[in-house]
Amino acid sequence: MITIYYHKEKQQWFHHNPSASYTWGVQEIELPFTQNISSTQAFLRLKGEKVGPIVGVLTNKAVLEKLNVKQRPLLELLHHTLQEKGGLLALFAEETMSHHFFEGYCFDGAKKQWIKTTLPLPNVIYNRYPGRKSETKKLTSLHQKIKGKHIPLFNSAFFSKWKVYQLFSKDPLLSSHLPKTYRLTPEIDIAKLLQKHSSLYFKPINSSKGAGIFRLSSHKHTIIYQDHKRKEEFSSLQAIDLPRSAYLIQEAIETQPFKDRRYDLRILAHHKDSGYVISGVGIRHSPYQSITTHTLNGGSISPFQDFEDEVDTSFLSSFVNTCGQVLQKSFPLVEEFSLDMAKSAQGQYYLFEVNAKPMIFDETDIQTQGAKHICNIFYKLTKFLD
């Protein structure tokens, strides 16, 4: 490894080996030399005369503006994990990238804050763009800027819930572990679906973290509506203001409870060698009478060790690998994802959600293992291997 230094006044990174010449970035731009050493430093791997990798993390301006106001534990963990073996993590917004350089925010370990720097185009781009609605436009512009430069970009975009369901329902292993799912259209007969399934979840196609989810249940001569904030009975479907599109309708599965509360498995997965492996399994309990287990909506965390005897890890490993292989055929560079799963009252595993950009896991061991796998992916895609 070599050490490089950033000079704020010159807005440049430098090396300090007078007898060496180095290049960096995907376009192999020369890294300048200086005799001066500053407190802002980073460690890079050495491959011949090339140093790196530079890892660009795509986000938006709103995130960049609050980097030193709001903690970003995942990004700091990735920085530290990458620095241990060599590599520079730089957060950027699409607007700040030109055809040769980009404005990237790097973590200064000495000052314990993010600093704005200028860097050559990265060796790899890790997509953590937070907004579904504006992502397509930003990625289209970004692809134009990096076209022909051979910069790997993962994960390419948020998954479409409906497309994932269609893909998985065609796979022999996965199809039997999916709740029956329908796309909401003006023509669909919700009353008939309620007769068939008795309870249905309505999920926005383009949302995450449990936002916008509600449940309808048929009980005797009433329809019960429930979301995160309220539970209400109606005499008929016509009395409920239901959405007409941009939703999926999913059969509600009666899940195995633990101490009278429902729980889900949150599984973090990464690409490794020729398959996909589990980086960790988190347990999420729902609040009493809640419709989801998301911690943002009052859900709680339990140690996985308490559930080890209840979970078939061998099955989950095979299931996760199959999910990754199927996703890889339809989405470019799927290197990580997470799954929301649960076991039914009859002991059958069901998959409820697949996420292209996993949320931060509060379990330190899961997040640490995940960071190690992601950094190894950086090295693989950039060919800065050991």
C-alpha cells in the first residue's frame, strides 16, 4: 500500500515518493508528487504503477449537504473497511461529475468529518442513490458521462416489485415461496380477491421501508382496514377510499408467532465467487397489532441466536443463492440485495420483499460482515485483488 495526501488549498491529492510515478482513476491520470505532507491522508493499493481503487458512491446533493450533520454509519464503516486494505471511498452527486474528474466527499480520519475533494473518475461506482422518483433521470445522465470508460456500476437501480415477482414466479424453487400477488388495476375485482384470500396487503410499487402499506381483511359482514396509524371497520369496499393503480395486492400469510408477536427474517446477501452468500440474518418483531415489522414503524430487534433452532439456514442459503442467480439474469451487476421473509403457521417459508439497496442493519456483526463483502466486490470489479 502507499499513502497519499490531500492539500485543501491546491484541491489535489499527492504522493510523496520522489523516485516513483503513479497513475490512478479509471483513466489512469497521473498522481502528482509533493514533498509536503498534510494531515488528510488515505491508503491505496498498488498494482504496478497504478494505485487505487477509487470507489465512487452515488448519492444526491441533499445527502452531501448533511454529511457532517447527520451520521452515516454505513458509509463510515465502508470507508474504514476499505482503508484497512487500501482504497478510497468518495461520495458524489451526478451533477458534480465531468468527463475526467468528479467532486467527491472523502472521510478524514484525523478530523473525523467528510471533506470535499477533487478526484479522477472512479474505478467503480456503488449506487446508493436514495430516491426512486428521480433515480432514472440521474442514472441516464450518469451513464452518458461514463459511456465508454468501462466503469462498473452496481447496483444499477431500485428493483420493480412487480418485475421481481414475475421473474421469481417462473422459477421452480422460488415460485412456491411467494404469496399470491396481483397488480392493482381499475379492472381488478378486490371483492373476489377478499373472498379467495380473506386478508390482503396493498403495497405501493415504488416505495420502501413499509411506507404506504395497508391491509384489508374480510370479517363476517365488515371490511377491516388497517395501516400503521389506524384500524377501522367499514360496511363495504365502496366506503373505503382505495388507490386505483401503482399498487401491488399481496395475499396475507399467517406467520408463526414468537411470544404472541409476528416476526420477519431480514436477510443481507452479497455476490461472492460464482454465487450469492448470506452476510447475516436479522430478526424483526412487529409491535402488537402492527401490519409490518419495520423498526421505523415501531418494530423491534431480537438476537438471531434466540431463533437459530427455528431457522433452516441451509434452506435459506440455497434460496438466497437462487434469488441472486435469477436477479442477475435480468438486472445488471446485482452484487447485493436483502430479503424480507417469514415462516408460515404451517412451517413454509415465504418471501415478501426484495430490496436492491438494503437498509442499514442495526446488528453490528451483520453490517461489518456486509461491509467486508462489499469491499471485496470493489476489489473484484476493479481488479485490485490481493
